[in-house]
Amino acid sequence: RECVGEPLKVWPKFVESPDNDAVLVLDVSSSMRSRLREARVEEFIRTTIETIRPAELVAVDTSVVGSWPPDRAGFDALVRAGGGSTELGDSVHKLLAKAASVVVVTDQEGLDTITGLHVIEHGTQIYAPAGLFVRTCSDRHLTN
């Protein structure tokens, strides 16, 4: 037999674990909706899920739009959500009340709305498609 085309990309299997309380937030505002449907971005999100092993995927625009398991079905549902304006800050603050780690994938517009938090570049940033930012957020107080 002969195979034609790209190899099948397998999404990681979701396994609930009490040790994993990270949340992967995906900006689903109108500026990001079409980007999330790009094959390169989808592949990057799949790889990021493999790396982070989040407890859930959370869609955010001006509020938390919904949350899903971090698997193929969850991602497919997430990309159909949202489409509003961009204001990630309040939702990220609220998510930090229940999650030890919040990793956000957004564009410059979304990044500019995350204020009042300690925000650092996540290690997967080096693999991110152009124009996407991956940041780890915490409510740890910044010192000058």
C-alpha cells in the first residue's frame, strides 16, 4: 500500500488529574476567530496542549464564553464560540481564583488588555505563528 498526504496529527488524550490545574485560555474575540481556524495555528494549539497538559480549554473574549476538555472535540467547539470584542483581563483574573496557572494565547490586541497581572512569556512562544502571543499570567504582585 501507499500513503499519500500528510501524516495524521493525533491530539493528546484528555486525562483528568488532580495534579493538573493549569488552564489554557484562547482568545476567541473577533480579531482571533479566523486565526484559530488556520491549520498552522491549530497545529500550534495542539502542540501547546501536549506541552502544558491543561485541565481545560477556556474561550474568552469580553468574558468567559465557555470551557471544554483539552482535546480535539473541545478545540472544535471552542473555535465556534465567541467573536465579540477583546477584553481578557477581568476573565483571566477570575480564572486565577481557581487555577494555579493560566496560559493565554492571544494577539497584540488581547495582550494589551491583560493588566494588573504578572505576565511572562511562556516557553512555547518560540513556536507560535507570527502575531500570536503565549503568556503565563499570575496574580503575584510585581515589585519594582
